[in-house]
Amino acid sequence: MPHVLYEQEGLFIVGNSAYDLTSFLLVPYDSIVMKYDPEKAKDLFNYHISACCIYKDCAFGEFVMRWGIFWRTLLSSYHQQIVLVREN
């Protein structure tokens, strides 16, 4: 399972609210949950998650524009793709 790799190394993936919260994926709090946060800690968490997503989206755009990644389907196995990303 791919998420075991992230749990062992203490790494996380930052996602948006379209994804479910898992042990390796950080997503922002829903607006319903944020109503009951008098200290605004959850709002601050959402701010930092949003800032990380901006950097992630910019990096993804650079990959696409500079090297043509994702202009076509990647023709490799899942294991080869992990090795490709880790080596570069």
C-alpha cells in the first residue's frame, strides 16, 4: 500500500476539501466544524494548508510547462513512477 511509505517517514500529502482525511493526507476543516472553534486554531490551520496548496499548484504548473509532464499518459507501472519521482 502506498500510504505506508508516508507513515513510516513522517511525510504528509496536502490535499483540498474534496478528499477524505487519512493518516497521510492533510485536508482543511469544513466550515461547519469551524463554527465551534473559539480560539480560531482551525482557521489558522486552514490558512496554512491553503498556503501549502498554492506552492503545490505552482510547482505542478512548472512541471507541466517546462517538461511536458502530463501532456500525455505516463506509460509505466506504479512502482516505476515512485522510483522516478524519488530519484529526481
